[in-house]
Amino acid sequence: MSCKQEELKVETVKSITKSKKSEFGFIYADFNVVHDTIHDGDTFGTLLESQNIGNRQVYDIIAKVKDSFNVKTIRLNKPFTILRSKNKTNDLQVFIYQPDNLSYYVVDFRDTAIVVYKKVKPITIKRRTIGGVLKESLSETLGNAKIEGALASKITKIYAYSIDFMKLKKGDRFALTFTERYINDSIYDGVEELEASFFEYKGKFIYAFPFAQNPESGKVDYYDEQGKTLKNFFLKSPIKFSRISSRFSSSRFHPVQHRWKAHKGTDYAAPRGTPITTTAGGVVEQSGYSAGNGNFVKVKHNGTFSTQYLHMSKILVRRGQRVTQGQVIGLVGSTGLATGPHVCYRFWKNGVQVDALRLKLPTGEPMTGANKNRFLQQITPLKQELDSIANL
């Protein structure tokens, strides 16, 4: 038999972890309980052989359960629980295997006919709103709030077109409203969805609200409080979580050549092997090596814009290849004239090298009409909740 996943419920109360007196539908006080994990060399058969299973034969048991429980899917380090009788014989009563945090298989030996079933634990969705001022990086701030790291990655991706997170300063305000999954109302299972957020960036609050302009498609994009998409034509940076080590300059003392010369790019320092992504879609115009640039890639985006990425330890694309925005095209290195691992990011507009950090780049169009009215109605209470955090 089987049990479908319970309907999700949403609540805002804080969960309390209780000591386990029962689990999987069994009261532990009624059994001798053994908790363990699958070790190297363990199989369902060898685990049964180590138990008192009476006159039953292991191969007969496997044959009876195979239609409901594929014993070959047992994996190393996954947990299992054995319930044994509390008498002198200490007979095997129940075997429980957990392939993941959410589901489990039960093999019940208590009747003459072995009963096998799979169950899915109930999930509770809990909602949180946090905010304040940044005292360290985004990842560290969320980590201190006991929020899984995946949310930081999601936020960085959402804001990739509008915020360079390396430029956020200590003291900048932020607020996030999101939901989290809890198994059995107590076991944390990660972030479910980001409902709303803002970050203070260069003196302005940059909001993000998810919205599907076509509800039937289910495709969700993120928009600011005016219904303007956060997606721009270009990403803010070719590397996530890096720092700017040198800026675009008409005159800079070259650290290798030891002379003053123009530096027509922005250097992002990062550990060797860090992925480098193209900041916009296009076609690889050049891919190769030169004495000064080291391993480099140049991408032509359209008739107006091109970008170049220098000093790679490894090139991952070839000339003529079409690439999409955010695609990894190489890895950070220090090839060519470089004193340490970084990528020099160069930007061309109409054939002239320009400072990408100062350039006003094209953005997406805002929504209009009925969609905008529906969007504004949807985000009004969310924005009020975020703003109440900002005004504390």
C-alpha cells in the first residue's frame, strides 16, 4: 500500500523539536530499537541475515518485497531502523529504510504475510521575514540567521542584472520574505521560495517580487516595485562573489611591466579555477592565447557591444560558438601578464573600449495594462511588510 504526501500547510509559528518517542507510525517503547546507516558491503539480504528472522529464508523475503521495494536501490550511508521484539527471542519485527529526508520504506514482518509500503512524511511550509543591516557578506548574514546557503545563490541570480554584491557595504539595509520546508513539522528541509526582497544599493532600495505575466505558462520572472523586470541585457559582473582589484584607468602603473599605461578593463580577483561567465549572450569572436592577455575569450553580443575575458587558466568555449548569458566560458587563472589569479573584463561599445562600471546599459521593458494592475495589487502587502522592516 502507499500513502500520498499530505497537503502543504502554511504557518508562521516557530517549530519546536521534540525528543523522538515515536516515528514512522511506531511507538519506540514497544520495541528494541536499532538505528544505523548502510555501510560498505551491506545489502538488504546481509542486513536480514544478521537478524533473527526465524524459519524465513532471505531469498524468499526478497522475492516477496521486490514489487514494492527494490532492494537494489539501497545506498551507502543512508539511514535505516530495525524494530525488534522485547522478549527473549528479540525477533525482527520491522525494517525501515530512508532513501531521502522525505520518504521511507517499511517492511513489516509481524504477520505471516510480509507487508511492504512506502510513505512520504508530511511537509509544513513556514514563512519568515528577516531584515536589518549588513554586518558582513550576504552569505555570512544568511548563515548567521540559520538560512541555507542556497538562498544566497538564488538571490545573487535574481539580482545579477542590477546589483554587484561585492559593492554592498556594511550598514546597507535589506529585507527578505521567504518560505522554508519542514518535514514532520520539525526537520528543516531548506528554502522553498523567495516571496519578496529589497537591498539597499548605492543609496537606493532595489526590490524584487516574483510574478508570472502568463499564469498558464507558470514562467516566473522578478520585477521591481514599479513592475520593471530586473533582467538587464548585461550582468553586472563576470564572476560571483569576487572583488574588484583594479579599475578602468587611462593611466595605471602596470604591476608586471613596471611602467605607466592605460588599463582598459576591470580586474576581478578570485581564486584560481573560479567559473567565469559571459555577461550577455552572443557569439565567441576570439578564443586563444596571447603573451599579454594569456588565455582569453572575446564575445560579440550584437552590432554595438562586445566583451573580453583575460588571464584564464582554462578556456571552455571555441571560436564561433554561440553562448548564453551567464554561461561558464572559462576558469580564473593568471596566464599572460598577471601577478595573481583574476579576470580582466573588457568592454567595447561601437568598437571603442569603455568602462563597463560607468556605462548605462540597456534594460528590460516594464509591464503594462492588466498585468501591471494585477502585479501591483499582489505586491502591495508584501512591500508594506518589507518596508516595515526598513523603518525599524
